[in-house]
Amino acid sequence: MTKKELRKKYKELRNDLSFDAIEDLSLQIANQALKLPIWNFENYHIFLTIHEHKEVQTDYLLHILNGKDKNVIVSKSDFETRTMNHVLLTDNVTIKKNEWNIPEPQNGFSVADNQIDVVFVPLLAYDIIGNRVGYGKGFYDLFLSKCKPNVVKIGLSFFNPEPVISNVFSEDIRLDYCITPTNTIKF
């Protein structure tokens, strides 16, 4: 299937999930994350959930990261340049939804792309070799291309992989792992 077809399919599948199911599945994903060999790093980038899009709830992962005393980094999107500006998430950071309902930091200490060790990546779909389908704006591919070469890229999904995404581009950056409620796939 093409990226466009997969976006439509997985938006519909997510839309069919109840908010209670999303909470339960998101907790299972966070528990699966604990099994990964990623907890010796220092700087973890995480996306803040867009509830209206029925994304994986990252609050559980945030609790794990805070409990392990890790540096948590969140981003604000610049839609003109399609870039993301990263800040260290502290108690003093104010989070506010933008016009697309994306929760974003309004202040905070800047963090460079190359300082990030692990990135939890939002997605709509992915395939068996780690290609992902996002919302189609290219923010994460551009961001990941600026990270250090060994940054660990982890997708979070309620669903299993597709066999293949038919229209992958050379700029698309593959995941290292994808966590589902019942499994973690290493690519």
C-alpha cells in the first residue's frame, strides 16, 4: 500500500478505538518499552500526544523517564521551515496546544539535535523493515537526519506492521524498533 492509503487506513483504525482502549494499550506499550536495552542513555526525545488524533498516550513513558531520572526533551514545530526546536522538559516549562492541537513547549532550555540519544517517534503505520508513515509533513525525517548517526529511533504503534510501504523515499529514515502493546520489533 502507498503512504496515502496507509494514512487513511490507520487513521480509521485509530478512530475506531475507544479512549479507554487507548489508555490500556498505551500502558501496555510503556511496559514493553521497559524491556528494551535503551535505559543507559541520558537524553530522550518524546512526542506529546495529540489526543484528538487518538495517538499513543506518552504520559506513561514520561513517568518512566522521570522515574529513571532521564533528561526528557520535547519539541515545538516551525511549520514554515518544517523544523523542530527542542527543549528540556522541566517543571518550569509551559505546554500549550498550537492551532493543530499539538501540545508544545512555550519556553525552556534549548537542546541541539545531536545531543539526543533516543527518539520516541509518532507514526500512523510502519512496515516489517522499519519504514514508517507519519502525517506527511516530513518533520521527523528532517529532525532525525540531523541527529547523531547512532540515535535510537523507536516507533510506538497500537498495530502490527504492514508487509511493505510501496512508496518509500531515500530521505525517509527507518526505525530501529517499534513497540506495540504485545511485542517489540527490532529492525
